[in-house]
Amino acid sequence: MHDIKAIRENPERFDKNWARRKLGKQTDSILQMDEERRAVQTQLQDLQNERNMVSREIGQIKRDGGESAALEEKVLAMKAEMASLDIREKTLAESLNQHLAGLPNQLADDVPDGADESANKEIRQWGTPNRVKTPEHFEIGEKLGMMDFETAAKMSGSRFVFLCRGLARMERALVQFFLDTHTGEHGYREISPPLLVRDNALYGTGQLPKFAEDLFRTTTEHWLIPTAEVSLTNMVAGDILEEESLPRRYTAFTPCFRSEAGAAGKDTRGMIRQHQFYKVEMVSIAHPGQSAEEHERMTGCAEAVLKKLELPFRTMVLCSGDTGFGAMKTYDIEVWLPGQQAYREISSCSNCGDFQARRMNSRFRRKGEKETHFLHTLNGSGVAVGRALIAVMENYYDPADGGVFVPEALKPYMGGLGKIVGDLSL
């Protein structure tokens, strides 16, 4: 959501920023709706004042024993007009709010301009990519007898998978490793949040109303979360926090559910793009003056787990045309996949500024002050579990026997197992 007062004061700044996202001029229609709404509010206030004056006059006439029927009729007419204006004002306010809710966040000044992902900028790289092509993860997994897409499709359709034995255990090991690292070394507080939320939660983080088709909805008016960002960020919805409690850092492991409505034909083989997947999420609730620093810190936390796994990656800053709806700035971390001979996204860390906080009405108060200010919210993958599993399978693949070596960082979570070898039965 956007501050209508700020738009009134500097519409050019908003239009110039939205133009970086290839949006046409927005503020003319916004200000027209706002002006009409404010005009109706003024009419309402004038009528209220007039009604109060006439009501006082009627009271005086009655005290003097006079006739007030005509004035009482006038008051009734004014009440009817006020009721009509009140409905009009609410309708205009709803239209204005819906329009504002459909507009993306303002971009940070240092976000590079560009139309799409081809204009994203690499800011650093870690590790040495294996330039010898390996089989892709689904070929490795199926040959091991531990990855079954066919059986999953019989009951659930495409974009689902069964994992078993060694790969199922490695998936669980990755989750525990990520959580232990983020809680034990990075200062995040572990949360086990709801997986089903109502409209207001998804509105607060920006998925609704614009991206409803990307979500799964139940028959009970709940939605399945597309990411734990929704649940974790909404923990402070409607709250006023004390400044000294900031930043608040949360992490959670959850399944995530996405319809992949816009992904027809993309990554149809394997686990890259699934309707159900697992992710360890990080969320920070921060002071506005600290959010840029917190963004760098969060990105570093996601990079740290990949370094521990010794997986080569690069970190990109997204350009204006590729930055998500709710973000003012985003870093994508892309892990190297030898099977594709390409870097693929494994984490996305975004600073949303006060965009989500305004939608959730989440604020903070400085010590000794009554005035409140909107918080800044940040979210990032720490990291996507399925894609981490894919990366381990391809980067630790042993061509000698088709097995997968276990990274040193995961061995304590795998009972000391050094290698996953073939097993042809589920």
C-alpha cells in the first residue's frame, strides 16, 4: 500500500519510479479519485455542520413554544443526503484503496534499470563451477531408485514427487542443517507457523488481490501459504512494537504451495518447479534506518549455508523489470547445477521497506514518544530445500557408480553416512 499523502505531495516521484517497472502514469487517476473522495468528505462535513445548526435552532424553537415541522423536514432530508454521501465516500475510498493495492512497491534508488532478468547484475561469485556436465537430478534420482515422479502423478498429477530412503533422509538433513545454522549462528528465532491463512494475511504481504491465481484456496475460505513469509511477517500485523525490540528475526521450515499458473512449459521435468515444496524462510522486522543493513545481513546468512555445503553460487541484484511486486530491492542467490551447466535461483532476499507494514498497519514507537512509525519488513529463502537437494545431487555426483557423496556439513545429520548408493525399491 502507498501513502496517499506522499503521492499528493510528490506525484512526479511516484510516476518516475513506477515508470522504471514499465508502468504507465498512475498518479493522475489516483489524485482524481482522491480529490473526488475528499470533495464528498467536505460535503458531508458541511452538511453535518448545517444539520447541527438546524437541530439547535429546532431545539430553541421548541423551547419557545414555536412550530418546527418545516425545519424537522429539512433535517430529515439532510440525513438522507448524508447517508447517500456516506455510501458514495465509502465506494470512492474502496476504489482508491483497490487501485493503490494493485500497484507495486517503489524501487530503491540503487536498483539497476532493465526490462527483464537479462539485465540483472552479478555482484559476487563464490566457489568454482564444475564445467563437466553431469546427469540432471531427476536422472540421478530415478537411477538410484529414490525419486519417483510417475507414482506421484497417479495420485496428484504433474509437479509432484516421491522421495525415499537416502534422498528423503538428505532432504530432512538439509532442513535440520539450515534451521540449526540460522538459529544457532545467525540469531533467528525458530517458529512453527500456520500453513492455512485468511485473506487479510495474504493481503498484508502483497499476494492478494493481485496474485490470487498463483495460490491454492480451500473450501473453508483459507489459503495454503505460498511461503512462510506470509505467516511470519503477519506475526506483527496490527501491532505497535517498541523500538528497542528491533530487529526481530524469525525463521521457519514449512511446506509451500504454489499453482505455478504462469509457469506452463517451464521446468516440466524434475523438482525445480513443484506445486508443493519445502523451504526454510527468514523474515526480519526492522527499523527503517536499519533495513538496508539488515538486507545485506540476511543475504549473507543465506550465502553462508551454501558455503558450508561447498556449493558454488553467485549473487545477483535484480533489475527494475525483474524485482517482485512487494520488494524495493532484491538479491537472488543462484546455485551452480552441473547437470544444466547453469546457475539457478535457490534463494531470493528482499527488502520490502514499509510496503507490507502499511498494508498490515504494523508500526513501532520510539522510547518516550507517542507518535508511531511504520516498520520495515524483509524476507529471504534460507534456502529452498528441494533446490538445495538438487544442487547437492548434481555437485556431489559420483560418475563411477551413480551415487551421491554426502557433504561434510550434512554427515552429522545423516548418521555419519558418506555416500548415497542405489536402491531400486521404494
